[in-house]
Amino acid sequence: MSKYEEKSAKFYEFAPKVGSVDIDDTVFQFCDHVQKVEGTYYATAFYEGDQREGSDKNGIVYQQISSAYLAFVPLDLVETLKPKYDDQGQTADMLERLKLTIKDMNSKEYVRRAA
């Protein structure tokens, strides 16, 4: 039996809300993706509200990529965030993965090699 089958049905009810946090008066929903912006890695999130460009007072960088408006959140801010919903630890785990990944990626020069 896979570990996913061992989870209660309630565990999966939160799927549309996993990754959700509040930053000031805006709801952000993170995914397990980091983005390099001007040499630094950030956590990637979707956000509700007006479409923005540039950066804000928190150091969040807003960009449109294709038809999506995304927010790139710096590590120091990610380290302070708390999940918006009680989703049985899924968002907390995601934030922890993001923090570890960003720290690792920013600590060394990542070189992409072709196979």
C-alpha cells in the first residue's frame, strides 16, 4: 500500500488551498518551484488581487510569465510565513522544502549542463 493510500480523505480535501499564506493583506499560494531572478533564487507563488509588476516593500518581485502573473518571494520573508489553513502540515512542509532549496541554490553557483 502506498503512503498516499494510508492518508485520510480529509488530508486530500485541502489540495486547492495547500501553499496558502497571508502577506500583509494579500493571499499568496506557493508551489514547489523556485525561480532565479537577477542571480538570486526566490520561492514562486500565485497571488490574488491586482496584477503587479516590479517589486514591493517586502522584496517580493512580481512578473508576468506567459499569461500568468507570479510573485517571487525572498528567503528572508519565506522564513517568517505561517500557513493560512490547517491542512495537516502540508503547507508547513512545503515552506520548509522551499527554505532548504533556496538556501542551497543561493549558496553555490548552479551550473546547468546539457545531457
